[in-house]
Amino acid sequence: MNYSHPLRCGFVLLIALMSVSMGYAAQTQSSFAEDVEKRVMMLTNALRKEQGLQPLQAEGRLTDAARYFAGYVAKTDKLEHDADGSTPAERAKTHGYSYCIIAENLASEYSSAGFTPERLATNFVDGWSKSPTHRANMLEPEITQIGVGIAAGPQSGEYYAVQVFGRPMSQMVRFRVTNRSAETIRYEYRKRTVALPPKQIRSHESCVAGELKFDWPRQQQPSAVRPKDGDRFTIVDAAKGTYRLIQE
């Protein structure tokens, strides 16, 4: 075979040019998607800041789950949370995320004229913020982490977005209550009432924090605290048959 044949050289050159062109297009599309993802997270945190909430931190495993699912719904045009036969929680787990809380937002946008990264990100976040359920996910006080995925659909100007929100198992709230008084004390935590006998200890674990409300005996006014991870509370006798809560 004569590799110097003009037609052969032309054929090889054509393949090389096509490969370079396709690679550049893929790189450009990837850069565009990553830019939109960053802007979506920035706008989401700006919305949370307006409501006095802590910003969400980008989490790699949630990002992987979001990008995977964005690619799936873009390919299939199935904008449903179970489009691939799994749930948001199952997808997070598959990508290695051990969760306490998982929530997910989906959206699609189309324009025959295309989008800038700024406009596409703004459209997605504005749309979610106007929907009560999607807005509630973005403004959930107990979530701490986020992953965002953006994927292009089969037709030009069509894009799909996935937000995955999470609170990892490592941020579970753990605390305990010790009753050193001489009487059984009742308290409520996350709508569950506990009767704690004298000299007993009760430990609690919760993915979502809540108020710890004490219903003191003999007309003593109820009191409430909001436990943080690692807190230790002790009930002790006080003067004239009343009780006091000590936070160690």
C-alpha cells in the first residue's frame, strides 16, 4: 500500500480535522455547561442569603449524580425524578454520598436563539424560585451541600438542569438528656414525647434539628432549646420543687 497516495493523505487529513473539530466542540460545550452550573449555584446561594440562610457548599459526589441525571434526561427527554428507574436518594447513594437529607430540582429551557451562560442560569433559578416546591428545596434550612448538572438536549438551544441538595450523614445531630432530678420529666422533640425517669439518660439522633421542649411539672413554665450536635443537657432539682436545665 502506497501511503503517499494523494487521496489517502487527503482522507487521513480529513479524519484528523474532524477529530480536532469534534473535540473542540465537546470541550466548548463542557465549558459552557460548567459555567452555567457555577452560576446556578451562585444564584441559589444569593437567594438563600436574602432569606438569612447559610450558603450551600459544592459537593463532588452530588455534582456527579446531578451531571449523570442531567445527561440522562437530556438524552431521553424524560423530565421526571424517576426517569431512569431510580430515586434521587438512590442516585446519590450510587455515587457514594451517605445522606441524611436528599432533595432534587429538575428543569428544562429552550430558545431557538440559544443562551448565554448568564441567561440560562438565571432562567433556571428564576423558574425554580417561582415554584413553591422547588423554592422550598432551595431554601430548606437543614441542607448544607449541593450538586448541579447541566446538559444539552438533542436539538440546538435546548438545555436540562438538575440540582441535588443534601445533608450528609456526618452532619447528623446527636445529643443526650440526663435526668438527675427525683421525678420523671416529660419533653418533646420533633413531635415525639419522651418520659424520662429519674437517674436515666436518653440519647437522640436526628438528620433534621428541632426544638427540645420541656413540660415541667407543677405549673412551672415550659421551656425550649434547640440542640446542636454534641450537646449534653442535664435536668436538676431547683428551689421549691422546680427544675432547671443545664447545658454542659
